Amino acid sequence: MSDPCEMCMYYQYDEEYDCYECGAGLDEDDMYRFLTGNAGECVYFRAGDEYQIVKHQM
């Protein structure tokens, strides 16, 4: 099964750091859970089709 973050519209590529990151504006506690893999279901997850994601990034 793939990472659910890859299907989220907040999953963005950061050219400066050459990696993907969450652009949902997580607070300190949410970021800790995200980085340690203990996030469970993400409350910020927003599924979007590829067209919405590309439009959001432009």
C-alpha cells in the first residue's frame, strides 16, 4: 500500500530542500507525530485528483 500522503493535496515538493513535505501547517505536536510515524489518520488529509493538485501548486 502506498503512503496516503502521496494522495493528499498538501503533499508538496520543496525545491530548496529537494524533498516532499506536508504543506498543511502542522503545529508542533502534529509535526512530531507525523515525523515519528505515529500520526494515525491525518485530520488535514484532503484527497484531490491530479488536476486539483497541479492547479493548487501553480
